Amino acid sequence: MRLSGVGKRYGRGAPWILRGVDLDLRPGGLVRVEGANGSGKSTLLKLVGGVEAATTGTVAVPGRRAYVPERFPPALPFDARTYLLRLGRIHGLSAAEAARRSAYWLDRFGIADRSGTPLRRLSKGSCQKVAVAQALLAEADVLLLDEAWTGLDQEARTLLDEAAVERAAGGGLVLFVDHDPDRLAGAATARYAVRDGGLHAAGPVPDDGSAPRVRIEVTGPLPERLPGDPARTALADGGTLLDVPARHSDALLRSLLTGQPAAHIRSVRPGRSG
Ligand SMILES: Nc1ncnc2c1ncn2[C@@H]1O[C@H](COP(=O)(O)OP(=O)(O)OP(=O)(O)O)[C@@H](O)[C@H]1O
């Protein structure tokens, strides 16, 4: 994904919100965007998401994009299931796949019993779950989360944390804004700050090898891609030893347990640090 010389203002004569922004991000990144209120974080995500057009410069984002806006319009004339099905179709899924993924995320967020409720009658928290679900079901190449955790209960926040990590580990690029400075702190691969219309690298999050790791011994066939991109060592008895940073271990274990066919997990142990 690449932004080149991007500027944005909302109308002729209006102040520039962003100017001369260059950004080059690779798949697999989990990127935090920070900045003061009104600095232009949402504007940046909207440009990447194709929701707003750049005033100057070019925005090149390959693949499928999914976006959770800061504010979800609650007055949409759909129930949750119909809305997710439609969004799934817009994301390019077949009707059957859209239905399968909609049901999966409604269930994961614990609102399957409200799938037929009109969105305007759902609580704010449930509505936010639907807003998040529509983006997750896309399994997008670029996932944009604009304060998507706000309004979610703790369980749903954790689920979204894991889903974001999984998307990045699965080769997606995730950009997120959140007021909690610790949001995905252990998992983020880079941070950028929007300031005075410019985008400034706030430093890559160091992975100096000193982070705790987890070792998982499995048997059975493994997919090519796994959350956390674990190091793999073939064992003499045909099993495989997977070694991942601990922050990816939940996502990895879930993926192993829910894979088709599910892998057989023989042991899970703390690994080396440093
Ligand atoms: N559709 C719009 N029309 C006019 N001005 C807008 C529009 N959207 C945003 N702005 C203005 O652009 C500036 C940046 O807004 P933006 O929402 O991108 O900032 P932000 O960093 O995400 O802010 P916050 O942290 O408060 O959500 C603000 O001054 C805002 O008023």
C-alpha cells in the first residue's frame, strides 16, 4: 500500500488536514496511527479505505479493503444478519460464504440471538459488534480500525485484538487508531503520528528477540500460513515444533484447533527469551 504526496482538505479554501504524506506499508503490518484530537487520523484512514478521495497525490491500495468507521450510522434500515450479508456481498463473497461468515461473527460476538433485530433497535455495544463484524468477515487485505474498540465489552475487545493480530499474521495489513495507548502494544509492528498535517514515523516497535515466546508441538499437516508466522522445526517422529512470540500464541492455538483438519497439539510450553 502506498501513499505518495497525499494532501487532503474538505473543500476549496478549507484548511489542509494532511499535506505531502508519503507512506509505504507492506502486508503483514499491524500499524498504529496516533495523534491529537482533530489532527487527521480518521481522515488518513478514510483515504486509505477509499471512503474519501485525496485532494492531491495518489493513494494506491491493492486488494480488498475493510473499514470500521469511528461512528457507525445506526439508522440503517437492516437487521444485523441482512446488513452483514449485504456487506459480505459488497466485499465480493458468494452468498453462501457471506452467510457462513456472518453467522460465524454474530456467534463469536455473542449476538446471534439478535441477528434479526433492526440495527436501530440494537444497543450501542451490539451495533458496534456488527460494525466490526462487517469488516472482519471480509478477511481484507487492508483492514482499517478507527477506534473500533470503543463501545465494545471486554470480551469483544479481546476478540477484536486477536482478530487484528490474526489478520496481520495471515498476510493482511492492519491500520488502527485507538485512544488506549496500550492497545495491541505488544503486537504492533509500527507506529505513526499525524502532526501539523504530516505523518511522522513514531518508530517501529522493536522486536529485539527478548520478548517471551511459546513453543507448541503438533502433529498433522499444517497450512502454509499460520498466525504469528512461527518458526517450524521438523521433529524426528514426524511432528513439528512451532516457536512464536507469546503475543501470537492465542491466535496460533485457535487457528490450529479450528483448522480443517484440526492439528493435534501435543504440548504447549514457554520458550526461550532473548
Ligand atoms: N467531512 C468533513 N468535512 C469538513 N471537515 C472535516 C470533515 N471530516 C473531518 N473534518 C475536519 O478535519 C480535521 C481532522 O479530522 P479527523 O476526524 O480526521 O481527525 P482525528 O485525528 O481522527 O480526530 P479525533 O481524534 O477527534 O477523532 C478536523 O478539524 C475535522 O473537523
